[in-house]
Amino acid sequence: MKTHQLKPFILITFLGLVACNGGSSESANSYDAGYATEENFAPKDVEMDAKSVADNTTSLSENQNNLKTTKKIIKDGSMSIKTGNLNKSKQAIDQLLKRFNAYYENESLEKDYNQIAYNLRIRVAADSFDKFIAAIETGEGDIRGKNIQVRDVTGQYIDLSTRLESKKEYLNRYKELLSKANSVKDILEIENSISNLQAEIESIEAQFKVLNQQISESTLDLYIVETLDYVYKSDNKINFFERLKQALENGWQALVEFTLFLISVWPFLIIIPVAIHYFKKYKKWKRAKKEAK
């Protein structure tokens, strides 16, 4: 082939190779760049169209607006009551619990020499909390203390709700992406992301459950105390004959103990006198020998 015929062939071949390499590189990278993070979740094969994204954004905005219209309040309190009849006051509280469909979360009784008291933690529906407090105040007993706390947790509620919806949305999109993954590497990476998302969703749901319970049910710490009359109890004095009897018993017991002690050490009572006797004889013999010299 002549030189002027070879040049066009080389040019065409070079352009073909460049086109093939460019296409394969684009197809290899289009998948990996899509699901690396939640913030950059836009794989080409499962990318949502503009209308779907707009619908989801509108839905989240509507949910947030609906949450903002209703404030989320946690209301708790504590009360202290002095009563003249603790049992009667406790029975009255028991009746109030039945009336308002409330319950004791904790109940304890304390008693000492001058008072007896109940420590009660009561859970009651939030919408009945004020009425429950009013019913206690109109009952028997002297209110010694009262403290009501109100917390606005609307922001925290909206934050948890938004995070939960967002995580669930990402989870659905990862599951859709998993169904279209081809390589083992991609499948493992997506499954790991799904596992992490599920753990985060469970954690947020647990927080959400606790917050909802605190909002729907109020807590009242109720302390009811009754003061007892102080009664002096003098020690009963023992008469002479009783004391004499105890003295004789103690003396006899001491004699028995001493006798048992002597019996337990009888070998020493024999060995010690014998040793003293021979020691004296030895000293006497040694003195006589010294005088003889």
C-alpha cells in the first residue's frame, strides 16, 4: 500500500479507538458516582425524574408545615401534700387514677418515728393532666408544694420526623438500586449502606417513640405525708429479784466457763510446777557447789 493511501486508514483507526475507550470509561464510572453517599445519590439507571423529586420535596414540606401547626408539649409536675390520714388520702388517689385512666409508674412507702409517707409517680394522659391536678387540690389534705414544668419540643419533634422520613426515602432508593446492581462489589457496598440506614432508622424510631410517649402522657411526682404523734417509750425497770436471778445465772455461767478453761489447760498446770521445782533444785545444787570451792 502506498504512503498516501495509508494515512487515511491510520487516522480512521485512531479515532475509532478513542471513541471506544471514551464510551467504556463513561459506562464504568456512571454507576459508581451515583450511590457513594446519601448526599450524592443520583445513579443514572435509577435517577428520579424532575416531577418525582418535586413531588417528594412538596410532600416533605407539607408534612413539616402540618407539624408546625400543632405544638408538641411535654408537661410534668410535682406536688407535696400533708394529710391527717394517710390511708384515706391514698385511697382517694387510687379512685382518681381509675377516674382518669391513669396508673402508678412507681409507688413506695416510708416510715420513721415521727411520720409516714407515700412517694408516688403517676402517669396520666396529657389532655387530662390539668384536671387531674385540680381534682387533687380539691381533695383532703394541705398542699405544701406544687411545681409544674412545661417544655415545648416542637423543634425536636419536627427534626426527628424529617430525619426519619429522609432515611426511609434513601432506604427505598438503595433497595431499588440493589435490584439493578450487577457486580458483587456493588452489591456488597449497597447492602452495607442499607444495613447502616436500617440501624439509623431503628435508633430514630426509638427516640421518636419515647418522645411521643412523653408528649401523650404527663408525669406527676406526688408526695403524701402524715405526721405521727411522738410517744415516749421508757425502758422497763427490772425489779430486785429479777436482777438477783440474772446475777446468779451470770455467776454460775462464769464459774462453768472458768472450770472448762482450767480443764483445757491441765497439761500446763502439771508441767509448770514440775519445771519450777527442778529449777529451784538446780539453783540450790549450784550454790552448794560454789560454796564447797
